[in-house]
Amino acid sequence: MNNAQDKACCCTTNQAAAATINQLNEPVRSPIVKYVAGVVALIAAWWLIYSQLEPFAGYFTRTLSRLLGFAPEGHLGGAIAFFVFETPKVLMLLTLVVFGVGIVRSFFTPERTRAILAGKRESVGNVLAAMLGIVTPFCSCSAVPLFLGFVTTGVPLGVTFSFLIAAPMVNEIAVVLLYGLFGWKITVIYMGTGLLIAMVAGWVIGRLKMEGHLEDWVYQIQVGNVAIDDGPKDWVERIRYGFEAVRDIVGKVWFYVVLGIAVGAGIHGYVPEGLMASFMGKSAWWSVPASVLIGIPMYSNAAGIIPIVQALLEKGAALGTVLAFMMSVIALSLPEAIILRKVLKPRLIGTFIGVVGVGILLVGYIFNYFV
């Protein structure tokens, strides 16, 4: 009896061991391998399509010109070729970079950003805040929640303003559009000056000690120890986060991209060469402050304004004037000021607009007369 039990036990043990060995011998199919392979395949397809955009735009314009009877080299042909080439190019670049930056953003949730900036000295904090603004989601609608979250958790006022200035003005959308339409030189110029304005303006506002010009109820908010949301924990989740960023951001701005490129295509095709030089050129000293004053009441993000800026430059507008116009639209929009009025008293809002506006004016004049 005992021998039979021992044999049965031994048989069971051998079967379990054999099953374990078989499991070990099976190929490991990790989810990360599938995701990486999928991303590589998508990037290869992206590059194949992207490399054929310019030939396709030319072919499409010539074919359409034969069907509708217009000259492909004329005004309408130039506008159509511009639109057909620039629209998919910018959207494809935007998708690729938003995906990559989305993965980077998975390391910097708003809670973690506040934790990094809380308690930092203003000089160091201004630099960190401006840099974090590049990779942190932000739009005008979230200005008040972000402002309250920063100030009530110990982030200095000037540091908070450095973040609020940099986040909408210097982000991946602006970088993609500038690089796709202008190349790396103007992209670097814009990013460098935008970050400098954010750092210096935040530092100046901090030095002015204007905490007393926040609305009284702001400091009455009781903020306890907020648990830091670490965001995605592994690379599978981070890749998913990147795809979600594409769906969220590109899904929101594609219309503005297409609209901006359409306006730019009209300027490209129909505005005579050199026309803009008469009132947006280097010789018109008043063009920089005028462009800032025109830009402030407008409301647009980088996706909508940069294609228009490209067309203005092509038609003779000066680089400094165009940069000043673009920065004032993105960083000093009237709707954002109205939203911030919920937490800021008028004097602080005026100081914010004044300090940032002076920085933008200096950028405009420097690039008009020294670059």
C-alpha cells in the first residue's frame, strides 16, 4: 500500500516538474516586446509616408490644375501646393513628437511638478519652472487650477509665473511647427528667447513681492499633504500614455493646424512678395509694439498662429516683428488674463502683462536690428 502511494506521489511530482520545464522552454512573449515592435513598425511606416509628401503635393497640384484649368505655378496653384504639402507634414511631425514627449511627460505629473518646485529658491525655481513648462500639459482653461495648486503648496509666486509663461509658449506643439516650417535655427531662437522671457519675467515678479495682490480667498484654501501620483509605473504604461497624448493633444489641435495652414496658404499664394515689409519690416520701428498690441486681444495656440507666421515671413515681414506677434498671441492672450482675474487682482495682472510685454518687445527689436 505504501509502495503504491509512493509511486503515485513520485509520478505526480515528475509530472509537475515536467510541466514546469515545458513552461520554461516556451518562448517568453513580454507585452513590452509587442509594444516596441509595434512602435518600430509604425515609425517605419511614418517615415515612408513622410518622405513622399513633397512629390505627392506636386503631383496632386498638377493633376488638379489639369482638371480645373488653372496654372500650377500661379496664385491658386501655389496656395494648393502649400496646403497639400504642409498640412500632412505638420500633422505627422506633431504626432511623432507628441508621442515622444508624452512618454517624457509620464515622468512629470502635475503633482510631481509641484513637488519639484515647492520650496525652491526663486532663481533656481524660475529656471526649473520654465524647463518643466516645456513638458507639462497646460492650456488657458487650466490656468486657475494650476496656479492655485502651485501657490497653495508653497511654490513661490515668481516661480509659478515662470511656469505659466513657459508652458503655453514653449511646448512640443510650438517646437514641431517651428521646426517643420522654419527649420532648426528659428526653432532654437524661439525656444531660447521664450524660456529666457519666462525665467526673467518670473524672477522680476518674484522680486516685486506682490503676494498681497492675490485675491484674499486664495490663501484661505487649506492644502494638506497631497499624495504624489507617480503616473505610469512601467514602459508598457508609458507607451500607452504616449498614444493617449497623441489622441488627446493632436485630437484637440488638428483643426487649428489645418485652419492656420489654410490661412498661410492664402497668404503664400496671393499676397505679393515684399508687401509685408512696408508695415512689418525692419524699417518700420513701430511694427514691433503694434504687433504686440494686435496679438494680445487675439486668442490662438501655437498650432493656429505659426503657419500664418511662416507665410508673413515669406512675404517680407521681419523676424523680430513676427516673433513678437507670435509670443504675444500665445503668452499674453486676453482670454487667459480674464481667467486669471479669478485669482489675481488687477495690479498683479497688469504687472504680469507689462513685464512679459517688455520682454517680448526687447526680443522683437533685438532680432530686427541685430540678427
